[in-house]
Amino acid sequence: MWALVPGTEPPTMRDVAARLHCDPSTVSLAADKLQSMGLVARQPHPADGRKRTLTLTEHGHELWDALRTRLHASGLFAGLDAQEQDTLLALLTKMRTPHHP
């Protein structure tokens, strides 16, 4: 679910697999489970009907927001100064972005 950031363009299943550095079949299995829980929906890609995108449902958005709020409230990053938090965010963003050789 963390790969489906609210407010960003819905990724294709292949995009999610690249972000997570895993096989697309693994993403498909995870998407099946998340869809059965009502957290994500598969949608046709707007430009290429052969592709499917993953989007958070309303319930998925609620859970994503609740998890984000709990993470911030946990104080997990309280020991980091502003520069360290910026560095951590940059590293986590880099990890989430697919690398193209």
C-alpha cells in the first residue's frame, strides 16, 4: 500500500513491482489480497487499455492516512534534526523510485 501514494498518478502493476524490486506476480498476489480487503482497486490505464493501474479505494485512503498519522505520532523520527529528516526522506524517496539501467 505504501507504493500507492495519495495525490500521485496511479502506478501500473509493473511500476509497483519495479519500485519494490520484486516480481510482477508478487505484486499481483498482493493486489488480489488488498483488493479483497477493499483497500485497492484495479483500473484500466488511461492511455493503454492493456495495462492496469492500482488505486487506493476510499477505505484504502482512510487506512493510509491513519497509518501515516500513527507513524508521525510515534515519535520514531524525533531524534533526528531537520537536516537528518530531509536526508532520510531523500533516501527513502530514492529507494521508492525505479532505477533504469
